[in-house]
Amino acid sequence: MSFDESRHGYVQTGTSIVIRGKGSVKEGRIGTKDGKPLPGADEPLHAYITADIEENVKKGTDRVTVMMQLIVVSLILV
């Protein structure tokens, strides 16, 4: 996801969506902060969604759900 797509998602939903966990950092990239693993790096892959109001968390959850469905469909078609 590009910065523009990420920013668009924030504007659209009012949420911050961060993908964390095993597999969230591209192989070969640094997955540490100050020499320590990133938060949730040893957990299963998951989305961390934050917002000021619960309604926006729901919007963010719906957005992640649609993205994950598209990924699954694209993997099936390959």
C-alpha cells in the first residue's frame, strides 16, 4: 500500500490502520526500532486499528475486511 493509498484510507475512515505481526515486514527490511523488535512482531499477522470514535473503528474494520477478501481471491486465482 502506498502512502497516498494509506492517507486516502485515513481520510475515508478516520482511522489509523497498521499491519503488524509475522510477515508484516518485507523480507530483508529492518523490522526493529532502536534495536528492539517492533510491537507485535512475534504475534500472528493482524491489523491494529485505532480511531477517536467507535464508528470509525467499524469503518476501518470493514476496510481491512474488504482488502483481505481481495487478497484471498487474488491468491486463489493465481
